[in-house]
Amino acid sequence: MKVGDVVQSTFRFKGRDGALGIVLAIKEVPAGAHWRRKAGVLARVFYPKTQKTGWVNSNDMRIISASR
């Protein structure tokens, strides 16, 4: 996953596919961070339908279209 990719959440809500979004930023989270125990990668995602952004765990997203 990298900046500019179109991603979709792997979570389903009421039988519908997850929300589509565009990756704006990537951040590595070290092990032992205050709200997270494991090391991992977070992505800042913009959701065009709701016009909102948020930080999501990269493991919870799948790449729909990779940027060039």
C-alpha cells in the first residue's frame, strides 16, 4: 500500500462491501505505542462519499487500484 492507492475496507456492514477511500499518508507505528501494542502500519484514508478522513490499520484494507 502506498500514497495514492484506492483501497476498500475489508469490513462489511449490513451485507454491504466496505467503504472505498484514497490513501493520503502512511505511518509506521512502533511496538508499545500508547494505544497500540503491536508494531504496524497505519494509513490516512480519505473517503469521498462522506468527505471524511481517518487513520486505519493497513491490515484492514485491500488495494483496489494501485497508483503509478
